[in-house]
Amino acid sequence: MAVVDLVIASGNAGKVREFAGLLAALPVQVRPQPPGLEVEETGSTFAENARLKAVAVARASGAWALADDSGLCVAALGGAPGIHSARYAATDGARIDRLLRELAQALAADPGAGRGARFVAALALAAPDGRVLLEVEGHCPGEILQAPRGEGGFGYDPVFLVPDLGLTFAELDRDIKGCVGHRGRAFALLEPPLRQLLQVGTQLPCSP
């Protein structure tokens, strides 16, 4: 089976490595998006933003492109920070501080609102001609703690508790987080149809 070029629609080296690991068992050659390429995320949902990034990077690179858009949705905050998760504040610490402050205010106004939340990851795969070949979305339900706990992970991980495990994302082993986390769950939905596309050999540019 030919090896297919697959561009990860991200300039984040850590995210490219993460997807390279997830895709390791498939006949793909993973590479990052072209340097200097920036895609404006103008969508109103995670799925729309993932689609925008996948299509733009696929057209720019001339290869299949896999994009993700993810974030944290807190019920008592009306789903915020949502698609603005990464832009909620300037640093991870500031984002957590703002989240906890706004959640405390919401709960003071409505104690019954609860601390329920979920992480969401939308994945989209696009072809060089702009066709969106696959779209999936993975969710991980949880709760927001009153204070950070754990040293691992990034972003909101220290305050996101997985109730069934009694641990925050920041306390989870990387492999376990990969299984129960939103991105891992999304990839589990993506992998079967992606394998089928690769076996069918849908007109893709292949690596030499």
C-alpha cells in the first residue's frame, strides 16, 4: 500500500507529534502545515473551524490535511469558553483564573447550575481540491474543580475532573488521557473510515 502525505493543519509542533503518534499504524507520512500559513477561525462551532483549517491547509499544501479544533464548554457559563478557549486569556494560568472566577460568579447567582463541563474535539480531513472527506467530534464529560490539581497536561487540564476516574486531566497518565480524552475519542471515530479511504486509494498524492 502506498504511503500518503498527510499534513497536520497546525503550526504547533506538539500537536503534530501527538497526531503522528495516533497515526503511526496507518500508511501515512505526517508533516506540518506550510510555514507562515495562518487560517482565520471564523466559524461559530468547533466543527466549522476544523473544516476551515483542513480545507485551507489542504489547498495550500496540495495534500490531504487533518485539522482539529477543540476547547472546553462549561454548562453554567452557557458553553463558554467554547471556541474561544485558547483566546480566553493570554496564558494558561490566566485562562484558569478567569474560568474559576466567572464560574464562581455564575454559581453565586444560580447555585443549582452545577460545575458540569465537557471537552470537545472536532476533526476534519480535507483533500487538495477542497473536498471535506471526513468529519467527527469527540466529547469527554467532566466537572470543573474549585482549584487546580496535578502537574501534567496543559490549558484547563488541572481543573478538569473526570468523575469516573477521580482524577484531573493533569493527573492522568498520558496513555490513559489519550484513551478517555476528547481528542482520543474523536480519533477513535476517525480511524476506521480513514483506514477505509486509504485502502480504497482515493486519488491522493503519495510520498515518493
